[in-house]
Amino acid sequence: MVSIQTRISTELGVKEQQVQAAVELLDSGATVPFIARYRKEVTGSLDDAQLRTLEERLRYLRELEDRRKVILDSVREQGKLDATLEAAIMAADSKSRLEDIYLPYKPKRRTKAEMAREAGLEPLADLLMTQPLNEPEASAAQFVSVDKNVADVAAALEGARAILVERFAENADLIGALREELWTNGRLKSTVRDGKQEAGAKFKDYFEFSEALKKMPSHRVLALSRGEGEEILSLTVEPDDGETRPTISAYELRIMGAFGIADQGRPGDKWLVDTARWAWRTRIFTTLSIDLRMRLWSAAEEEAVRVFASNLRDLLLAAPGGARPTLGLDPGYRTGVKVAVVDATGKVVATSTIYPHEPQRRWDEALAVLMKLVREHKVELVAIGNGTASRETDKLAIELVKKLSDLKLHKVVVSEAGASVYSASAYASEELPDLDVTLRGAVSIARRLQDPLAELVKIDPKSIGVGQYQHDLSEFKLSRSLGAVVEDCVNGVGVDLNTASPPLLARVSGIGAGLAESIVSYRDAHGSFRSRKALMDVPRLGPKAFEQCAGFLRISGGDDPLDASAVHPESYPVVRRIMESTKSDIRGLIGNAPVLRALKPQAFADDKFGIPTVTDILRELEKPGRDPRPAFKTAEFKDGVETLSDLRPGMVLEGAVTNVAAFGAFVDIGVHQDGLVHVSAMSKTFVKDPRSVVKPGDIVRVKVLEVDQPRKRISLSLRLDDEIGAQPQRSAGTDRVSAKRSFANNPSRNTKTSDGALADALRRAGLRD
């Protein structure tokens, strides 16, 4: 049997020694970010994406081995494990293949076949299979026995058929081949349930729908499953397109061929043919339909998790506004606009509530309050939440900037996804105990402009609202994937040890929630950390945790300038050798690009620190603590385009991508409803994955193709030379259904309250009046 390491190395296209080294590190408690960054010599420079794939495959294959052992023990205890069967079990390379082999030996409830065997009918089944020249009825007459509950010939033949049907259905090679044939040729069909047409109008595209199994995209499978779950749709697997269905199907012929059954006019042939067909129609097809429905769902779920994770990564790594005093505005009408001012470190220094909009319309008063706050706290950035009343509040900010033209004031509309979730969280209560829940949202909006990553880690990733059908997905699988994304992003950027919140520290390699609290408690009691070495004084932070976390923690203005960089403390001796070689001190070396670029990494490599690590050190010394996130920029919404009625086909506007799904991207163009750029309107060439073109946070220019005011829908195109009226081709089905369900699954998309959030999200997407 091929070893786990060998399989993974083949799949990843890397050496087996690299996989073995990575597995040993993972098993020792090392995290993926640590291995990817600081153990390149050991793994042969496997990157974080390869390591995440390796980690997932390692988990799957170990589960496969555990299951293999259980199956071997079970069959061995039954006394049925021979060399051939053991070899087949050991050779099974997937869970489905393993279960196919185990099926005949799997303990099950008493079946008709088992009862037939107990009645002594297995010899009859064997006789009919091997000697079709015999008349079935005549052969069965010999097995009639009142004592064995075989009342007549019909009962004997029924028992023999049950035995053969089970035999056919438990042939691993046959079932595997039929499964793949059905996957290749089968279709998923949906119909509306009686009387559900009106209640299920949102699934109208699926009332009469059929598509090839292997061609179905993720979002369509999820939409169909949702429709079935809401008891609107009925889903069935069809073996083919149904147009030219023969008397005996290809599947039935394959069963017959596997067991040497052929209709040659012999007395027993018809009975055997009918038995093979009965096996397919009553048992095998039903089982395989369930299997393939599960395969469809698993693939769709995996893709949905991937899309969610990719969008989350883009959002977390969005460009930060920087450590500047910021004014946060959480827009609203009747309840007013909540205002919070935070200083450069994110500390709340002032709050207020203003009422510039309907019904109070205290515009001038609101403006005066904001002007006073900006001047008093030397505000440089204004963050405006993108929910209800966002554009009206943006107008207020525009006037504020004009009236304070002597200041360098910049206003930005930011996503407030998840702000209400944070506001009501236990952590927000602990972090901002003196603030009302409504004001906490304004604080979060201000901070997420300063540093999206540091603020968004305080929110459960599932509440941020950049996925599709997230509430239908496996909680465990989604959480694990999103947790890995957050971990990679936090460690990729690095964390300021002296300002980081417990939720942010908890995502650093080697630090969990408990240790993060200990670090913050120690910092509160003893003041700011002056060096990374001081971490060793934190209770419960031992050598292993220090090794994992130290390189990702930054200390600005500390005792050692290297502590502000991504150079790991274990590599400081290398830096000292570089200093000796260049005859300079650390302050003269850091940032000295001409000197550093002239150095050869191999001159400083040794048995412990190889060329990859030394190369990273030199690059880090050149730009210490560099932020991998992009430069900060924002979309400029067009003046005079503030509502749906202001839009006209042909307009070219600037907007910000808010979400990317399998069928396209949603873009905020400043009219309270996100427009949809369908995947077919993204490029002149075929686009398989919309994320290859755009990602959340991107600033794009789009052309308005169509505005459907009654249904509040906006069709956009990234192809600015598209002609108006030439709508992109959409595949049959559910782009709009998918969009609606995608937003309905993200109740934090634009949040005030849970019900209002959903309504607002749907309105912004143009999917609700």
C-alpha cells in the first residue's frame, strides 16, 4: 500500500522528504504560518497554500486509515477475512471505495436475502445463475418447504431473487463502475411541489429544471437543495436525458454483463434478466442516486467554503487607512446617525448622536457637531457605514470636508458588515462597557477603516457576510476553513504586541484565547513590552509558544530594532554576522538597501539557517515590518447619482466590489442597491472563476446595462464598450435566485437589527422592494 506521505507528495508534486518533514512539524504542534515562514529549509520552501492542502489531505488520509483498520477488524472478527479481501481493503484509495468493499460484510438489519438464506434458498439462487437451461419454476419447486416458511414456488423464486439482488448490489467493482457511469450520463431534475407555486416564487426558475450532474455549478446545487429543504421543490436523479430511453438501459446491461447474464432464449434467461433489472431499479439506482446527490452536495459545499474563504481573505487584507484619528458615522434615519471619534490607536475619545435626516432634518446642527469634533480631536479620516442612509450621510461628510478645507480630511464609505454582531457581542461589552450598543457600531466602523484586519478578527468570520448559502454548510468545515484564513492573514501581516486586542493576539501562531488574555493582562499590569524576550515572563507562555509566536509579533520603539521586524529571534545571530561583515550597527543596517542588496545570502548560511531563511532576513532588513496589504484608496461615487432613479443605461461609474460569488460580483455604486456584474460581463474572454477578475474591496469602473426599478435590480458590466441592451448570456437557472439566497444567508451584510439587516441587504442587492 502506498504510504500517506507518498500519496500527498504525488498529489502536490513535491518530494516525499518535504511532506515527511512538514508532517513531523505539524504533529509536533507547529502551525502552518510558522512552518511556511520559518522552516523553509526543513520543508524545501513549501508555501502556506501547499501546507494547507497538505494538512487537509493528511487529515483525510488518516481518517481513511482509521476506517480501514476498523473494517479489517470487523471482517476479521466475522471470520471472513482472506488474503484477497484483505488486499482489496488495503488497496482502497478513497472512503467510497472502502465502503463499497465493506458493504457485504457490514452488520445490517435482517434483510430479505438473509431470511432467504436461512430458509435454504441460496443453492436455488446459485442453480438459477449457473444453469439457465433449467426452468425456474421447476427448480424452485424442490425448495418449497412449509417448515422453512417457503410456502410455494413463487415464494422460493422471490427469495432466490432477493439473494441475487443483494449479491449484485454488493459487488464493489460493479457498483463503482455504475456510479461513475451515472455521474457521467445522469441528470438532476427538479419540479415544483403541488400547491407551492406561489409560496416558492423565488425558485420559479427551478419549477421545471434539469441539468447534467457533472456540469452543475456549486451555487445551483445549493439553490436546489435549499428549495428542497424548504419543501418547494422535489429533486430526483435521472439516469439519462430521457429522450431515447431503450427497453433495457445501459446500466442494466452492465449488471448483466458483470454476472454473465444474457437473453439467449434459454428457460432461465428471462428470469435472470428480470432479476438484474429489478436489482437496478429497486436497489442499486436508489443507492447510487443518494451517493451522487451527496457527491454533488459535497463538491458544492467545498466550492462554497472556498469562495467564502477567498472573499474573507480579501476583506481581511484590504488596505488599511492607517493609524490616524478617525471619525466613524453609523448612518440612520429616525434613530439618527451614531458618531464616534477614535484616536490613532483606536481608543474612543468622543461619541454623539446627530439627526440630519428625516424626520428631524437637523442638518446644520449635525454639521456643527461634526466640525467641532473634527477640530477638537484633529480627525484626519471620516468612515461612513454603507447601510441605510449611507448616501445621505455621505452628503453630510462631503459638506463637512468642504467647510474644513484647511484640514487634510478624507471621507470614505466602508462596509459595515458584521458591525451589529460585534456591537452586541460579549467582547464589545467588555471592550466598550460604558458605550451604548448603538454607539459601538460607530466605533467599529471607524476602527475598521484604520485597520480592517485588527477590527474584523473580533467578529465571527461567518457573520461578516461574504459567502453564499453559508447557513446550509457544515459548521465544522466552514469554521475550520475560515479559521485557517484568519490565521494566515493575521500572521502574514504581523501584530503589534503592545496594541493588539485579545481576539487579534489569539489568532497569532502558537497563541490561543487563554494565552492572549494572559498577554494582555501582563501588559496592563507591567506596561508595554520593551522586547520580545519579555514574553517569556508571561504566565503559561513557554518555549514552544514563544518559538511559534515571536516572529509574528512586532514591538515598535523597543530595546532592539529587530523586534519591530519579521526576523525571528532565533535568527538574530545571523543578523549579527551580517553586521560584522558590513562593519555597521543594526540601526545603520536596517533600511540600507544598497548595502543589503550587495550581500550574497550563501555567505551567511550555515547548517541551521539556509539560503531561503537568509534571503528572507536580508529582504526584511531592507524594509522591516513591511505591510503586505495594498495601498489605501477608495471609490469616488458620482455626484448626482444617489438613488436607483438616478441611474441610466450607459452610465460609466466607479464602485467598490462588496462580494464575489460563483455567478458574478456585486458592486456598490452608491445608490443603496449593489449592482450585479454577471460572470459573462466581466471579460471578453471566458471567465471560469469571477475571483480571477475581481475581489472584495477592489475599486472598479462599470457600465450600467439595465435598471429594473420595480424589482430594484441593476445589471452592470466591466466591459465598458458593451452595447446597451446586449444583455450577457446567463445559464438557465438561478443567477438571481442565487444572488437572493446569497444575501439572505448574510444577515450581517448591512446591519441595524437582524430583521432590518436582511431587508436592507436584499434591498441593496436589488432583490426586495
